[in-house]
Amino acid sequence: MKNENNKILNQEIKKTSILNDIFENDPFGLLEVKAKNQIITPDDRLVASFEEINNFYKVHSCEPKKSIDMNERRLYSRLEGLKNDYKKIQLLKKYDTYNLLEK
């Protein structure tokens, strides 16, 4: 019985040693746990899209206009939509560095 217990104990020690070796030697980083991407809320997307408008103003020193440039026209349309939505204005007020949401 004592011999069988020693055999089981030795097997458990060997398993533990193998597992420790696996966890300590991971040259490919397969066991690294990566953080999940943060969930982006609709409010986060709204703020990010408004920041694009702020950046346009910062670079060009003017609001985007109804232009033939597709990027500027997209920003113009977005800004006009925001100006007509009271709830979005309230949410974006603290990000409105250039008072773009004032009619």
C-alpha cells in the first residue's frame, strides 16, 4: 500500500512539474491573456464623430461647408444633423470647444 501511495504521489509531483514548466516557458505567448476590447457605446461613437468635426475646425479654422469635397460634406451634414438634435447638443456640449453647436 505504501508503495502504491508513493507511486501516486510521484505521478502528481511529475504532473505538477510538467504544468509549471508549461506555464513558465511560453515562448510564443500562447498563454497570455489579452484584455477584451472595451465596448463602444452609441454615446462614445457620437463623441468620436463630433471630435472629427472639431479636428476639421482646428485644421481649417472654419466649420465644414456643403462642399464638393466628400469628407468635408460628410462632416457638414453630420454637424447640421447635430445642430437640430437637442439631446445630442446636451451630450456634446462639454466637447464643443469651438461653439460649433450654436445655431
